Amino acid sequence: MSQTIISIDNVRKSYGHFEVLKGISLDVPRGQVVALLGPSGSGKSTLLRCINHLETINAGKIHVNGELIGYEERGHRLHQLPDKQIARQRRAIGMVFQSFNLFRHMTVLDNVMSGPLQVLRQNRGEARTKALELLGLVGLSDKADSYPSQLSGGQQQRVAIARTLAMEPKVLLLDEPTSALDPELSKEVISTIRGLADLGYTMMIATHEMSIASSFCDRAVFMADGHVVEDRPAAEFFAAPREARTRQFLDHYA
Ligand code: ADP
Ligand code: MG
């Protein structure tokens, strides 16, 4: 049974007169791992930011876990939700960025515990147990008391992933999670993300790393100029891309 957890319906987004997303529609079933591909500037980050309501869309609708993001419907009208409601919705949507943005003055353990303590209001014992478990999951149990500056980039990104998971998100959006890392360090982050896929997390991953997209993503969505150009099971997409734009893009990465 495939239950839609992210539903993107004819979404448009402009910056000034420049339309970045020109009517994007995409339904993601629970547990699916989607690779979001496309040349720089095609709108991948913007789309992920819209799902998380970091950007306000100009038209269309986004639902996550059945909830309309950013708005409530009254009659035929949409009304902006109060900030508090938006913050609550955001908590269910985990976001991992290219730049890991850890708190430099906090240990790894405190980084992972900070959201659960301050936002979810968990008690210290509960937050600590959960954080240690998540550090185990990303393979960093031995780094709990280290500071971010003592870690490699790959380790820092894995801490950032653990910190995101600590908020118990319903879906995970990853925006170029390995592009700040050299290939060796990318590998350990990719293997962490693959582990999350195996655990059944629903993920949308914007990436230029074809090994992520081709090795464990279920589905490849190729964007260009604010449109979805091709959207197919990843295996088929890589074996036999249909669209000329897609082939051109893949040739570039071959
Ligand atoms: P991608 O992640 O696929 O590289 P982006 O979503 O970052 O693409 O950007 C899509 C387009 O939108 C680009 O042309 C970019 O310059 C433009 N853009 C992104 N963010 C902003 C912004 N805050 N203001 C104006 N233009 C933006
Ligand atoms: Mg981007």
C-alpha cells in the first residue's frame, strides 16, 4: 500500500519577475527515496525550500503528511497559517544542507540534543538516550564529546543528519548533502544516507552525486528550467533516459 506523504500540486515560485518553478507536480509515497537531479539553477533547492516553507509559493499546494503547508483552507480561500503553526509543520520536515551548520561551541552530543531539549521539550535523560542512539546510527558513538572543529567534514555532516533525525521528522529533505566534501568523505555520508533509506525514511535528495541517485534511490526526478522533464524509477532512468535533455545531462556526468 503506498500512502502519499509529500504531495506537490502545480507549484509555482517566482523571485521578482523570474519564475523558478513553473508548475511542479510530484507525489511521493511513504518510504520512497527520490533523487532530485538537474543542472545548477534548475530549481532543486527552491523546490525543497518550498516544501519546508522556507520559501513562500506563488501558486499551487504542498501537503506533507496530509497537512497543507503554510496555509489553511477556509471555503475556497487560503489563509496564511500563524508562525507558530508553521514552526510546528516545519518540525515534521527534516532538512539537511550542504553546509552542516553545527553549533561550534557545543559538543556533538549537545548538538544532537539541542532540538529535542529546546523545541520538543524532552527531558535530558530521554534526549540523551535518543541522541546516543542516533550517533550510533550514523557511526559516531565515539565522538559524542568532541567539538565540531575536531571532526572531518564527513563526520560533521553525519552529526548534522543525526541532529535532524533527533527531531523525529516525517520526511527528510537533503540539499546537496555531499557537495562540500571530497570524494572519500562523501562515501561515508552516502553510506549513512543509504542506511536511512534501508530504515524506510522518506527522502528527497537534491544531488549531483550520481552514485547516490543510481545506487539506492527508488526514483529519479530530473528538473530543468523549473519543469519536471523526466520522472521515472531510478533504474530505468539511468538505463534508458527518454528525454534529450536528460541524456545530455547524464552524458556530462558519465
Ligand atoms: P538549483 O538548486 O537547482 O541549483 P536553485 O533553486 O538554487 O537551483 O535556483 C533556481 C534559480 O532561482 C536560479 O536561477 C537562482 O539564481 C534563482 N534564485 C534562487 N534563490 C533566489 C533568491 N533568493 N532570489 C532570487 N533568485 C533566486
Ligand atoms: Mg541547489
